[in-house]
Amino acid sequence: MIKFLFLLFMPTIFVFFGLWLIQNVLVTFVCFYGWMFMILYANNKISFKVALTKKSLYVGTLSGVLCAAAIIGSSLLFSGKIFHVEDMQAVLQIWGFSGWKVTVLAVILIFINPVLEEMYWRVYIQNKVKKHVSVLASSAVTSSFYTLYHVFIILPVFVFPFNVISVIGVFSAGMMWAYIRERYGIKGAIISHALADAAIMIIYGLYVR
């Protein structure tokens, strides 16, 4: 039980430690992704033998485009209300998300983050939880802990009530990707997640950089 609690809470602990305590995005990334990779590798979960079916590709792409449209559309529609550019720039500067690091971190967020997060939460953790509860309940549990560490990212950069709406959006995305994983395969969820992350970087490029 204690081991399982570690699996649920460690990603949040690393984000809190890296962004709130020492305020360094590089350290956060190393600890956060290092943990996920280590756990997945140790449990033989780093595998892409699952075939990418046409339906999985279609669903992943369509849902990802819808997520991207929602992210970019809401940012354009509520420009200046969701976040204050100067405040966000200040926070990201403190975290070290600036200069040459942005390109490196953007590549990680778009190409590595979706793979590790989906394999960790929607495959490894969800499979463990599913042994004891229903698929819906396991999806809610994994989506809740997936959302938890995003709270520490969202709170400093978004204005109320959009920070609360964003947290709900992250949870909803987690539930959607859990469904896609169960119904169409993990690669569909990874594609969808990658497109959503790409949209976030587009917003960064439009408003913050």
C-alpha cells in the first residue's frame, strides 16, 4: 500500500519540490521524467509493440485537434483575462523557462511528456487500480492524481476563475485519454496528448515569448 501511494504522489512531490521550493524547471523535469522512466523501465512498461490502428490514429488525432482548438480558442477568446502576460513571464523567468531552454523543454513537452505520462498513468497505474475497481473508477483515480501536480503549475500562472476551469479541463482530458486508451489503445491517447501539449506551446509562443 505504501509503495502504491508513492507511485501516486511522487510526480506531484517532484513538481512541488522543483517549481515551488527550488523554482527550477530543469531540475523539475529531470526529477519528474526521471521518476516516470525509472518506474516504467523497472516494470518493463517501456514498450510500443501495440499496433497503431487506423481507428486509434483517427480518434487520437481528432480528439487532440479538439483539445488544441479548445486551448487556443479559449486563449484567443479570453485574451488578457485567463492570465496576465507580465505575471506569467515573471513566473516562467523565475522557474528558468526562458532563453535556449525553451526549445529543449518544448521538445520534451511535445514528444516525451505525452509518452511517459500516458504510459505511467493510463497504462501502469490504471492497470493496477483496475484490479480492484471498475474501469470508470480507475480512470477517475488516475485522472485525479494526474491532475494533482498540474494544480501547482496552473495556480501561479492563471487568474481566477480560469485556474479552476483549467484544473477541471486537465481532469477531463485525463478521463478522455483513459477512455481512448481503454477503447482504442494507448497510442491514440499519446497522439491526442501530444497535440494538446503542442497547443500549449503555441499559446506560449503567441502571448508569452
